[in-house]
Amino acid sequence: MFFARKQTELIDEGQTLPGRSTALLDPAARHLVLGTPVVTDEVPDGFEVALFGLGCFWGAEEIYWQVPGVWSTSVGYAGGTTPNPTYEEVCSGLTNHTEAVRVVFDPSTVSYADLVKQFFEVHDPTQGMRQGNDVGTQYRSAIYYASPEQEQTAAELTKVYGEELASRGVGAITTEVRPAAETPYFYAEDVHQQYLHKNPYGYRCHANTGVPFPA
């Protein structure tokens, strides 16, 4: 029952769960679709990392591993303070994490801007602590930028999409935009990595506004 409740507000850092020092994912894990490493603390020269929260990370990862130019994806937990939290702990709302997808990409093939535009189109960034029927702080919308250039791009595109939504009478964007350096990313357990490749008929939540990113 403790882990079944739906937390819709972030809690004080001093109240978050203690977590653990041991990582939950084997660093030798391989991506079942792309054949690349899942743990990508080191990325190929010239490649970049994008980190997004857009609801249930199973469906989010599936979207991004299909994008040409994406080298590897993983799912994990970001935006909170509990080190190496379990899925159940994150879902309790007592770690302050959001379910996140980490995307390693080749910017010569796909731009960070294109990944951000897709981010806005494939989920609903106006719903606060939820996505569709999924309710809780772990489902909040988030962009964690890795460089000043990413920060500028995220800010500009958030403004553009927010104005587009406003012109159509849609609610305001609630996306959390923070530097990735402030929020360590913890890889989720193996069962969640490439979940929809392992379970093709598994759960997908793709709540979205239906509003395309303006040209």
C-alpha cells in the first residue's frame, strides 16, 4: 500500500528515500534493438546526449530508438535525489525522480532541435504530474539539457511550442527544464530496458496535444 499511492507533489529532499550505492543495471548490458551499449557513460567522439522525461519510459524509449541517427537509448530515473532508486521506489513518489529516456545521438544525422520537437509532439507537456491516465510525479514532463547550446535550443523551442498551443487554446506548458548536471541519471533495471521490444504488445502511453510543432 505504501508504494501504491500516487504522489502528485514533489517532497522535500530531506524526506526522500535513502536509496543505495549499487547500480541496478549491469554495465555490460547491450541494446536489444540497436546492438550498442545501454550504459553509455562514455559516448563516441562527436556524439551528444539528450535526456527527456515524457511519461511512461517504455513507450518513450521505443519512439527514440527508431529515430535515424540515434546510436543508443536507455531508460532510467532523473530529476530526483535518491541514488539508484528502484522502479517501485520511483513510483511511490518518494524519490522525486521522473521516468526518463537517455538518447545518445549523432548530431550530423539528427539535431538536438529535432529530438526536442519530437519530444513535444509525442506527449502532452501541459498535464503537470501526469500523462493521460498515468498519475504521479514520475510522469512529469522534463528536459534536462547537457550544454549551453542545448539549454538555448530547449528554451527557444519551448517558447515556440507554447505560443502555438496558446494560439489553439491549449493549456500552458509545465515542462521542467533543468541542467542535467544538477540531476544525476540512474539507469533503470534490466527488465525496463527496451521493454516494448521484449513485450511488443506491452503498455504504451502516448497522451499528446495533437498539435504538430510549427514549421
